[in-house]
Amino acid sequence: METSYTSNALIDRLPPHLKQFIKPQNYDQYTPVNQAVWRYVMRKNVDYLSQVAHESYVEGLRKTGISIEEIPSMYGMNRILKEIGWAAVAVDGFIPPNAFMEFQAYKVLVIASDIRQLENIQYTPAPDIIHEGAGHAPIIASPDYAEYLRRFGEIGAKAISSAHDMELYEAVRELSILKEAEGISDTMINEAEKRVHQLQQKEVTPSEIALIRNLHWWTVEYGLVGTPEQPKIYGAGLLSSIGESTWCMKPEVKKIPYSIEAAYQEFDITKPQPQLYVTPDFAYLQEVLEEFANTMAVRKGGWRGLNKLIESKQLGTIELSTGLQVSGVFSRMIQNEDNEVVYFETEGPTALAYREKEVIGHGIDRHQNGFRSPLGKLKGINLAIENMGPRDLQAYNFYDGKAIEFEFESGITVSGMNVTGIRNLNGELMLIQFTDCTVAYQDEILFAPEDGDFDMAVGKEIVSAFAGAADYHSFDVNTHMVSDTKTVRVHYSEEDQKRFALYQEIREMRTQDSVSEARLAEIFSEITQLEKNTWLLPLEIFELIAGTDSSLSNTILDYLLTLKKNKPAVAHLIDDGLLLIEKQAHNLQTN
């Protein structure tokens, strides 16, 4: 089994907190049944999607090295994706939304390398290599769409999540794993579905990550392009689902012109979607994305942005008007009568940065126990501290090495020994260090001399607030934690191995100039004994002898037609397979 993955320049530049999610593809773990599932879905998709998908899809399959005949290797995909400026990595199922977005910002596709079971060949709620490799990868061959995906990742990575989001993420991840694992009872799956449904129905104010996840779902996953009357598919969830790619074109599915309102439309991952959004073109996707970004704390800042970080209880960053960035877990703020933030606190390791680079000497070693600071203007002084030059500071008694006492307009007082200050590139003061310092507000001591040196952030206001650290190098702990819920690994029985051997033998026969009809008959007999109501391998055997009018050909066709009647759930899968074989035979005759 592989223990490492093949890297390249794009993957090398990923930060450590993203690299932790990457795993080896372990190509040798794909069984011949997995390969047959891939081939069936891809043959069906290419045949059908060439008519209903966006024009860049089929061309994108070629450009990204996606083969119809076999599951793609990550190495081969990366070699070809490099030509369009992207890369791909394998991960274990769902990863946290912010991490997923951040990978996109680095132009790296996240591919769940597992593949759906034969029983879930039409659709699976679990991310798999059909969804990611055959859905996401081909469409990025369109430059406009690829840029939208990158920009979406850049903005989405800054979206602030909530505790509810992480609870829902873990529940959906568990459900997707259980649905694709063998030997899991219906009771366990029903309980997991119930848990997801309960969380989805819970009335909570949607967070930024919840809203942008909705936009992602209705565009990247389930988007249509064109007009509501004549739409084409570009969403990966539709491109990779032979069930929903057909269903979505039916009149029962409502087609709505795409707008920012899609951010407020929830979805159920376990069911076909009752409505879809249609964008006129990929450029319009970017317009809506920027419109949404203008509502986010990363652009608006203020008390609302800081409050979102406090409620998230996760690592986040605020940026002050001086450009100073404070990264940590925010725990408190004080506001004035105009709702302006006049004081904030973090708890635990905190780091200060400027332009996404840690301020030297102000990492988590210095601020192990949190960071706190008043904000705003000084009482009775019109000039903001950040705008004070050296002479202004002297005029207001800000002398290095001198004791000073001053009061903010909010009523917060600071008294202590002024040590030094740090300015930004524009010459604005953004940090002042004090010793023997006391910070007080009304009757509360916010900081006392025994707490150590006091580093006061300088800034009139909070101009931005976003998820994650300003400088990812600042924190030893990973920004996004890997889930404890792991994909269930299957241990195959001796009977399974016999099945795999039969599938592999048929797979190898397709490359041969001639096949033994006697051996095909034996394989057909063996597989129908090993698998009850089996249809995929008999279909592949029939493909090899279709049109020969032999007794075996007629026997297998009769078997498939009878199975259609007795097993309605797979009837359309058999019909689609037979139609593909018929088209293939017709093409051979005409050529």
C-alpha cells in the first residue's frame, strides 16, 4: 500500500494545515468491480452529457486526462492538469468547508479517491472519484469557470462558520461514510439520516460559511448554464450522477434564474433537488459571488464581524484600520452607544500580523494567554493615535521610557510606562508597548501590571474579520482539524475475490482480438451464482458478443430482460447499458 503521495509545484506550495488532509490514492485498492462501475457511469455520461452538458465538458475530459475505460490515477491527472494551471490531491471523503475552499484558492482540486459501490451507481451522497474526477475536473478546462472556482475558494476560505456548521459537517460526513460502507445495517444508516435531518431543520441564523456553501451547491455542484428554457449542465453533482443528470432536465424540476437569493436556499444532500438555478454564463457567477462577498465580515468588519468570530469559537482574524491583524479565538468585546467596538479580547495562543506576515516578536510565544486591547480615539483629542507623528506623540506626552496615563472616548483608561511603538508601511502607529500597565473600564480592571507587558493595538475601527489565521505559519496547531470519523475499509471475503477475478477477466478480454464464447458462458454461470440479481457483469459479457446471434448472446439478453421485470430498480440501468451497446454496434457498422 502507498504511504505517500506524488507532489508537484502547486501541491508543494500548500500550507501545512491543508497538506494534513492529503492521502495516497492507493490505486491498487480499486477492485475490478470498481473499475466496471467507473466504466459504466463514464460511458453513460459521455453519451448522454455530450447532448446536455456545457460545451467544455467533453473537451475537458480530454484535456484533464480522464479515461472512460479506467479510474484515473492522481499522477496522470496532475501531469495533464498542470497544463491548465491546476493540480489534484486525494482526500478521505468530506473535509471541512473552509479547508475545501482554501484548496480551490490554491487551484488544487480535492478528490475523494474512494468510489461508490455498485448498489449506489446512480448517486451517492458521499464524495467519490466519479463525482470529483469526472464531475469537477473536466469543467475547469473552461478558463472563465476555472477562475470562478479559484475566486470562490479565495472568498469562501475567509467565511466564518459556527459550531452548528461543524456539527452538521460531522453528521453529513458520517452519513456519507455509512452509506458507502459494506455490512452497515439499515438502522445505523436511518439513525445517521435522522441526525442530519434534525440538524438541517434546526432553526439557527445561517453563518457565512452556510450561506456561501449554499452558493457553492447551487453553482459548482448543481449549476445549470444558459436559459431556464434551454439549460446546459455544468455542476459536478449533476455531471457525475447518471440519475440526476437525467432527472434535472425534466419539467418537474423548477429552473430559476441564478441570483444572490440562492445563498438563502437550503438543500438536502440525501434527495434529488426539486429546483435548480440557471446562470446565463460563467462570468455572471463571478458577479453574484462579488455581490455576496460585499456582505461578508471580511469586507465589512465592525462589531458584527467580530461578533461572528466570537460566536464561532474558532480561530479567526480581525484587521484594524492600521492594517494590524490579530489572529486567535475571540472571546469578548465591549461596544459604545453607537455599537462601535471599543475593546476586544482573545483567549489562548494569539499572533499579530501585518499584510499576512507575522509581526516579528509577536507570535504565540509572546501572546500565549490571549491578547486584549482598547480601540478608538482618545478623549478630547481629534487626532487618532494611528495618525500621530513623532511630534504629535510628544505633544500628548507619549514619550518612550516615560510614564503616561490617558483615556479613550469610551471611558477606558490606560496608565503605564511607554516603552516603544511599531509603525506600518504608511508610517501609521499600529502597536504600542507598555510596562507596569493598568487598563480599566468603569469598575473593571481589564489588564493589570502583574499580567506582564501590555501591547496595545492601535486602530480607530475593525475593517475586516475572517476565518483562520492571517499568517498560517503563526500557529503550531492546524487551522482545520481532520475529522475523527474515518472511511470504513472493506475486508474482502474469498467469495468477493472470486467475483473480482471474473470482472477482471472480462476487463482483460475487451483488449483481445478474439474471445472464447465457452469461457464467457462459464463466467456468466459463475457470476449469476455468486451475485443475486447481478446485471453489470452480464451486461459487459453481452457487450463482447452482441450481434453474434449466438445461443449465449440470446441467453444473456433473455436473462437481462427478465431481470428488468423482476427488479424494476435496475431496469433503466439495463436499458441504458443495452442502448449503449446498440449504439456502439451501429457506429462500428457505419465506420
